[in-house]
Amino acid sequence: MIKIYGMPTCPYCDYIYEQIKGREDEFEYINIGENIRNLGTFIRLRDNEPVFDHLKAVGDVGVPAFVFEDGRVSVDPADAGLIEYGTTDASSAAEK
């Protein structure tokens, strides 16, 4: 199962969330704004994973973030088989 850290006030996260609805056997969506425990878990992840270094440097929060069963962390939806908001693929998916 792939864990996805995000929050509903993020349009990028909302776009991902819409793609995983009904796929709870594949994905676990963790809303970091829902409670302090979720936020703390995400902050520890963000503080310790090099994949976030550039995002922190440019002032980005780093969500949605994907944690795979093998422990690998990514901020690229394509790694999880999902489409990123604002891409050519996103436009094609919206037309279907």
C-alpha cells in the first residue's frame, strides 16, 4: 500500500485524492491537516528525506508526498501511477 501525505487545501493533493477514491486497497491518504500526529509524522519524514531538500529550499511544503511499501519516498505522482495536476496528462484525463 502506498501512503500519500496531503491536505484538502492543496489543489495538487485534491487532484491526487480524486484519482485514488475507491482504491483504498492500494492507497492510504493521510491528511496532515487533520491532526497534529499526522502533521508530526509528515514533518519528520520531510526533515529526514533528501527528496524534500530542493522543495524546502524553494519554500514548498512537499505535498503530496508518496511513501512506498519498501520505504522509498517520492513527490512525483507518476511514481505511484498517478497523474500530476497541471500536466498534459491531466488535461487529457479531465477530457475523458
